[in-house]
Amino acid sequence: MKTLIFDLDGTMYRGSSIIESARIFLEHCQSKQIPFVFLTNNSMRTRQENADHMLRMGYQNISKDLFYNSAMASCQYVRRHYTGDKAYYIGQEGMREALLEEGFVITKNDPDFVFVGLDKTADYASYSKALEFLLNGAKLIGTNKDRILAKPEGFELGNGSIVKMFEYAIDAKSPDISKPYTPILDLCLEYFHLKKEDVILIGDNLETDILLGKNAGVKTVFVQTGVHTKDDIQRLHIEPDRVVEDLTDCLDFSFE
């Protein structure tokens, strides 16, 4: 049986609004014992906060152990590729939790790294403080490069737009860690003790979820409840393995 790796924003919900077809399909997976986990570029929430967010919306039997996020991937990636223990971050509790779990010392003095995760309360002063550290030699680590995010009434800026601002300001790039880049999937598979041939990626964003599958050689299902629709496939030249209107279209799929 394949393990389904679901995206969150735009796939399971839009902001704080549940996607009802996703709830129906997830309950189907639970009843049929189809294994699944969640892989998200969103670094704001801790794993427990992600579980609580879904439970509040109406999902059932969701635990924190099912989640892997871009904050976790970024911290684990940095540990494997760079030296240094001191970190300054822009982000919320998900970013803080991941840094502490990987043994980073969070500081506002001479950090080795500046981690940039999405923080919807961040302001000009916090961005400028981060810039100061970057100009003094800290390494920029963007948790993800999503341009936009789906919300109930439309869209809002994604973390990638903020990371791009810093890249422009310092004339240097953050490493490419999260969707659509393969490090996040490699780390996620290691975390859950899975293999590429045993998973299917399901998501709403052609440029992140589906392109990740293409880059990694993993099967994909594209669902049109979030950022993109099937009309975007030819425009972006990103071809999913399967295209569905919503996740109830997957009820009869075989995931053997």
C-alpha cells in the first residue's frame, strides 16, 4: 500500500476554512487503513499546532506525529551542510520549535544563521534587524519559497516573496531546501522511514507540490482546491500524473 503525502494549505484547508471534500477523503483513508502523512512548506505552526488546527476545523484522529514541515527540514539541512550553532529567526512557534529540537542557540547577537519563516506579524523593524545580521556575515536560510498562499477569500503573500526580498537586499541566495526542491522530501522520507517508490504526493500547487514530485521522480495527484487549476498546467509546463477537481474524485483510486 502506498503512503499518501498530503500538502496542507489549499489541499486540506484554505486558511481556517476546511475543504469538505478533503475531510471526506481523509476519513475514507482512515477507514480503509490507507497510510498518510502531511508535508507542508508552512513553517509557522508546530506539529501539535498543525494537528490542533485541523481538529478544530472538523478533522478526526489527527496527531502531531503525522506532520513534517519546512522549518524542520531547514534546521536539519543546515545541520548537515554548515557549521555554527547560533540562529536568529523570523517566524512563529513552528520555527522556534524546530531550531530548539536541532540544538540551535537562539540569539539576537552575532548569529551564524538567519532563518526566515513566515510570520504574518513581522514588521519593517524585524526585517531590518535580520538584514543587519546578514550584512555582517550570517547565512540566509529561507524555510521555503512559496510565492503565494491560498486563503478563504483569495490569496496572500507566501514566505518565498519575503525570502526573495532578503536575497535581493544582500545579493546572495538562500539554499533551496523545501518544495519544489528535493531536500525536504529526502528528509521527510527519512523522518517517516519511507522510500520514494512507496509514496504518492498530493497537492494543489503545481509549482511546489507537483514540481517536487517531478524533480524527485515521485507520482503526483494534483487537486484543484487551492492555488492552481488545470488551466495552469500548460502555462507552467508542469504535468501531474493525475488531475482531480477535489479529493472525493480519489475515493475509487487504488493506491497499491
